[in-house]
Amino acid sequence: MVRPGSLGAVVILAGLLLSTPLIAATRVSKQPFGKTPEGTAIDLYELADGTVEARIMTYGATLVSLKVPDRTGKPGDIVLGYDSAENYIANSPYFGAIVGRYANRIAHGQFQLDGRTYSLPKNDGENSLHGGTRGFDKVLWSAHAIENGVEFTCLSKDGDQGYPGNLKVTVRYTLVGNALRIEYSATTDKDTVVNLSNHSYFNLAGEGSGDILQERLEIHASRFTPVDSTLIPTGALEAVAGTPFDFRTFHAIGERINDKDEQLVRGKGYDHNWVLDRKSASGLVEAARVQDPASGRTLRVLTTQPGLQFYSGNFLDGSIVGKGGHVYAHRSGFCLETQHFPDSPHHANFPSTVLRPGERYHSITVFEFGTTEGK
């Protein structure tokens, strides 16, 4: 007989706790968020855990808002975007969207695979950008709630935007504590190329609060991929040492952004891929950190990907009126897009983006938030 308070009772209680499923701390809810031009309903999923709240819609599997507290505990939305789905459909520079089949650029709108040339839409001058004219950012994804989050799925059919293979894609957003995790998976029935990412524009002081030039950035990368005049990588892996691209220690984003550096002139600021310093080819590594002196908010980015595209919002020009009537002026948001390198199909020395039948594309990125004390 086991008496209350005895060691045996403690063991039994521990066993019961271990065998009882834990209840998810994150609240997941769904609400309508407008319609497509064809009249199909768009849903918005809200994930809330403590003081952090993320809202993601089915159009583009898009992160619509992300509220995190500042150093005083006051929550603020730190991603640029719109108040309605209709505005995302009408005019969005990929705000918060999942981009693919191929995130970033492919030169001349074509690539070769297994001796065959595939032609893609040219939607960025002579190049194909973020999957073409109707990439994953313009797809209405299927979705359902999962533990701590939401799962999105879509089927990109053989020949979609010129890409081969029926590509089945799954993207999971989960929120636990102060960390938003995005997990990507894909399979194909023909040899193809795949590169998926999220294109959120961050402003840690709060969207609509001005530019991001004072925010401090650290990127764990000793090399980057310089680009030509059309922002296509030259194929070189260039050392960042002694250049404005050296973020191995914290620098304000605006500290060197206007230097007379040829690469900065070509990108109109930062719009480049960094080669992450990795000790192994797999597993999560810390890619970058960002600090906002004004609000105290911090962002830590971890990923399984080999590259990180840092974009400093150079093409925002004040023509977009976003949430709450906020005008998004020049450099009022930055992107940290975890990815394989741009234009990889044309560079044998880059990590391969080829996916074959029987293989599974899989990557994970985590955005983790916190605060610092004082200014």
C-alpha cells in the first residue's frame, strides 16, 4: 500500500504526468479575412502565446502581423503589411509571403536540368524573381490548425510557371513562447529545383515608425555572393572582411549603407546573399541577430539553410500606404530571407537546389524575440 506523501506516491504521480498528453499553450483561432477576386474566401489564423501573437492568412501563406513586446512590455506589430487581404492581392512587394518555387532570382528566366532547358517568366527585368508572375505568394493555400500553429499545403502542378514536376509543398508556422518557427517541406514526381523562403519586412521599432537605419545587425557569415548590375550572383564567394558587408560584429544598418561601394550602388543598398558560417551541412545554426535601440526589441534568426538574403528595403519609396494608413518610406523595413543561394542552377559551386523523386526538401527557420535593457 502506498501512503500519500510517500516516495511511491511521488513515483506514481510522476508516471501519470509523463503519460498524460501536454496541453498546447498556444491558442490557435481562425477568422475570415476577405475574398479573392474570384470570390473565394481567405482565412486568417491567429497564434497567441503569452505576449507574442502571429496572424497568418491563407493567401500566400502570408505572415500578416507579428506582435511582440518592447522593453516596457508594450506589444507592437513589427512586420510591414496591410489591414486587408484585398490590398495584398492588389499591390504587395511580397510582404510576409512564402516565396517560391524558387525564392530570389534566376538569371535570364531559364535554367537547364538533365540536359533540358526550362523557361520561366521574366518578372524582374531579364530575370525571374520569387517563382515568376504567379509564385507561391499569389496562391490560395489550404490550411488547418495543428498543435501550437497552422499547416499550409499547396500543389504546384507540372509546368507551373515553367517548372517541371508536380510539387507538393507543406509550410508549418508554430509559435511557442517567444519563438516563431517556419518549417518547409516538399516532394516532386520529376527532377526540379526548389528554394523556399518567407519574405517578411521587419521593423523592430514597430511597422510605420520610420526607417530601420538605426537598428543594429549581426550576420554570422565570413563571405557573401557579389552580384552583377541585374543583381544576379557572379558566382564568386567573396570575403566580407574590409567591406561594408562585414556584419560579423554589430553595426547599425545605416552606418555604411551609402558608402561608394560598387555592390551597394548596384543593390541601391543591401540586397545580397550571405554565405552562412556553418560547421556542418545540416542542423539549425544562428544566422543573424538584430537589436533596436529605441524599443529594446531583439530578433534572433536560426536556420538550417546555407544562405541569408539581407534586403534593406531599398525599393520602398513612400508609394505604399500600409496598416493604419502608415506610409512605407525608403528603407522602412528589412528582410532576412533564409534560403539557398540565388541563381544556384547556374553555379555548380553553389549548394544544389535540385530535388528529385523520392527525395524530400526540408528546411527550418526560427525567429526568436527578446528585449535588451536601456538604450
